[in-house]
Amino acid sequence: MIIGDILLYIGLLSAISGAVLMFIGRSNLGVIAAKVAAASLTLCVLILAYAFIFLDFSLFYVWQHNSADLSLYYRLGAMIVGQEGTYLLWAFFSILIVLSNIMQRGLDSRQKLFTNGYALLTCAFLIVLTIVMTPFKSIYLVSGASLPLFGNSISPAIADILMPPHIVTAFLAYAFAIIPASASLSYLTLRQEKIPDIKNYLRLSWLFLSISMVTGGLWANRLLGWNGFWQWDPTQSATMGMWLLLTAILHAVVRFNNRYEYKVMFPFLCIGVFLSSIFITLVARSGIITSVHTFPGTSTWWILILFMAFVIDYTFVLVLWFGLPKDDVPSSISSAFGPHNTFYFTVLILILMAFISFWGPVLYVILAFLGQETVILPDFYNILSYPLIFVLTYLAGICFLYGRIKSRTLIYACAVYLLMSLILGIVVPHDDYSVATSVSDSLLKNILGSISVLSYLPAFFFVVSSIIFKMSKDVRMRNKRIALRFTGINLIHIGFVFVVMGAIISTSFASTYHFSYGVDDVGVYKEDGPIGMRFLDFRVEQVDNDWIQIVDVEMDVNDGRVYHSTVSFWKSSHFGFISRPDMRYGLLSDAKIEFQGSVPHQIQSDVIKLDVLVKPFESLVWIGCLLGMLGIVFTLSSDILKKEIKN
């Protein structure tokens, strides 16, 4: 569709023009150019949405990912299944956020002009990516092509209600990271004393990235072969790195705004978060790594590398040209429990954890360019991250108690809990409870990997009790805005330890139970351990050239509840074998019923095998995620109240 490509070029020229006008101080014309860019991309999104809704197969991208058998929800969701649609979505969100920043905060200073100039240049880069992978390519450009009557559709594994929110929130997080990075570049360019207040952009980026990770985890729980919500997939690992950097920034911004510390670290972290979103995109689109998150390699991978290299080089040129601002360092060891130190070491630990998360995907990319292949097991991340998470948890508890109880009492409390952690860490009741499940050639990895995950229990209760104690003090506050902010901070931290505790228990203490039935065993009840299952029905359905095996069962677990579950196994002529497990969530445990199908499909003499994976207290993960996201909403609300009070 020519009009779509024309609009993309208009958006590109407008974004570049707007940036140049911002840099030379022509703010009025710069705003007009930004509005034209936003309008052009909005029209592009609407045109593509129209094409997907009404099945315009004259567009190659629509034919590739759409079909008449999809509902309206999945037709719109199919817009962002491929690379072309995700690039357009990213550019669209970014230009809207930049324009919103311009309209809300104005352009009454050089710093604001430069901030939005850098942001518009970033939007231009994203539009370039969209143009290269254009979603408006005509199907007639394909050799020998004619107008198709049917589309390819999307894989049944992708057709999940959580797919659109998972993708949309990820790119919203990437888009919100642009303003802090641009403000940091402006800060380094102009050598201003302060960076404008960007904490809400950071909070929104953190919030949407968290939502994306949670929806992705829930989605992964329903995919056979993932064995749970987190597998340290390369794209997942890079995403975790970005999330950890955002978490580090949200700690650093408190000291940066209030005491003007981290003058060097804070802007570098902001730029690093944005670059991490580019790196995640590179990992997913390089064609080097094969996973459920990746696309075939495309011509955009080298553009991503060049852009990352340019931003890094430009940042270092600014630093070398103007020098580094003077930064503060932690105070003496005598105030080790003071906020200055605890914040500083919290930020450093989070950065180190982010480095570990990034190192795996980086190693994949480096070795692939060298012609070698590697597989990085989850134990690599678990072994290196667990000691850091352990220390980070205790630091959180110390922060909440500091200044609220006597220092001597705090030292004694830490000593008692640490002693309990040490005892539980060394006395491993079973090898399955250790941090690592595989043996390594490295002595250090074997030592760290042999630590019992039970050592986290005292740390968990230390933080929870510290937060409850702090909350008992916070309820006495009369200032509602400050009380709301403190409540948000409390919820975020208690959510964090809930997620860690839930992840440890649910993965370390998971159990699998096996059931086998014949086709004629209708009504037969069997037990394996605490799980009972009654076989209800088996049927095979044909949809066009696809075969679907469907099994209905009743399952009762140790909490006395009885579930009716339906699991299916697809043999798709286009997408291969696809299994759709059934997930049952409970407060005490989550149960996943898996059916890997039987081949051939006429199986009157075959056996139907069902597996039930039970993960105890996985609910802590979802409760923790909910508390953390609710906490960030509370902190955002406290800022809104602050602005209303000022007005």
C-alpha cells in the first residue's frame, strides 16, 4: 500500500526536522513537525488495523499473519506478531510519548529543547526500522504472486488472550525509556546542574515492563515445553537485565533528586536502560538465537548494532569533551546501615545482577559470530544471582528498620536471621533443594550451587516483618500523599520478596505425576500420590487439514477441590505439533495438566498419557507481582496528588 509507505517517510522527515528545529531553538516549528510525525504514524497504525480487520490480503504482512477464522481480537493482535508490526507499534508509542512530553512540560529551556530533540531523533531511528521492514509491502511484489483468497493465520500457540497485552506493554516500556535517556544526553551535553524530573517515566517503563513479564509468564505457563513461567530464555534474560537496571535507577533517582548524588551513575543508567531495549530487540531479531521469542534474521540487525554503537560512542565523546561531574562515594563504614550506603550498595548489586542477565545473550551473540554454538543452562544465572538476591533482600530489610529501631537492636536482629540462613544454607536436606541441579567444572560454582534454597526463608521473614513493622508506623501519618507514597514503596518491596520466595519454592519443590489411560477407559479413576484423575472423554476432530486430539478429565488435588480440565494436541499442517495444556491456579499450589498427543491419530489401540506438574505456592509469585505493580501505581498517584496540591 503506497499511502502507508508515504506516511512513514513523512513521519521520518518530520521527526528529523523537528529534532533539528529543537536543537537550533525554533521551538514553535519543532512542535509542528512533531505533531506531523505523530499524525503520520497514527494514520499508519489505523491503515494497518483496517487492513487486518477487513482481511486486505493485498498486503504481504496481512496475508502472512491473518485469516478469516480469527476473531476481531486476534486479527488486531496479529498486527504485532511479526517484526514489521512491532517496529511500527514501537515508533507509534514513542512519538506519542515524546509529543506528550513536549505539550505537558513545554520548551522553555535549552535543556528541554535538547531533550526532545534527542527523543525525536530516536523516534526517527525507529521509523527507519519500520521503513526497512515495511508492513505495507504489496503482495504483488512477490514473484508470481496473485491476490490470495486465504491468509496464513497465526499459530494456535500464539493465539492466546495474553499475547496482545504481553507485546503491547513491552513496547510501551521501551517507549517510556526514551525520555530519561534523552534527558540524560541533554544533561551531559549542556552540563546542567540537574536533570528534569523524569522519575514517572522511569516508573511507567518499570510498570509496563513488569506487566509484560507477568503476562508473558502466565502465557508461558500454558505452553508445553516451557515448564513454567521463567526459563532464562535469551530474550527473557535480556528483559530481566533491563528490568533490573530500571529497578536500580528507581533507587538511584531518590538520592539523585533529594541529595544530588549519583551524578555520573544516574545518567549512564538511564541511557543504559534505553540501550537495553535496543539490545533485547537485537537478540530477538538477529537470527542467531532460536527460541519462541525470536524472529528469523533480518537486515535490521546491523542497523540496531550501529545505533547502539553510535549512542555509546556519542556518550563517551560527551564525557571526554566535558569531563565527568563530581560524584559522591559511600560514607565511612561506621554508618554502614545508613541510607547513603544501603542505597549505594543496592544499586551496585542490581547493576551486577543486570550484567549477569545480559552476559548470557551477549555470549550467544559473540560465539555465533565466531562460528560456535552454545547452550547456557538456567543454573548459570541461578548460581551467580542467588547470593546477590540474598544480600539484596537483607539490605531491603535493613533499610526499612534503619532509624526506626536502635542500631544495636538492628545489628542483633540481622545477626540472628543471618545465622539461621547460614545453618539452613549448609544443611541441605536433599540435592533437589540446592541452588543448582547440575555439576560444574568450577569449584566456585559448585560451592555456590550447593547452597540450599532454604537459606532464603529467614531473609524472607526478616523483610516481611520489617515491612510490617514500618507499615505500623506509617499508618499514623496525617499527610495522605506521603502515606500513599510510603504504602507504594512498602508494597513494591514486599512484592519483590514474595516473587523470589514463590519462584524458589515452586521450582525447587515441584512434583510431576503420571497417568495412562486406554481409549475405552471412560470413567476410570486413578491416583498417583496426592493427585486423583478420572478419564472422561477422548475425541479427534479435523479442521481443514489439521487434526486435534482432545482429552477431558476430572482432577482432584490435595486441597479437596475437583477440577474439570480439557487438554488438546494439534497436528497442524502449517505450524507443526502444538500442545495446549490446562492450567489450574490455587492458593496452595498450581497444577498444569499436559498431554503430548498420540501418533498416529487413529489410536484405538494406543495409550493416552497425561502428566500433572504441581508447583506449591506458585501463587506467591503472582501475588508478589500484583503487589509490586500496585505499589508503583500508588507512588505514581502520590506524585499526581503532589502536583494537584501545588496547583
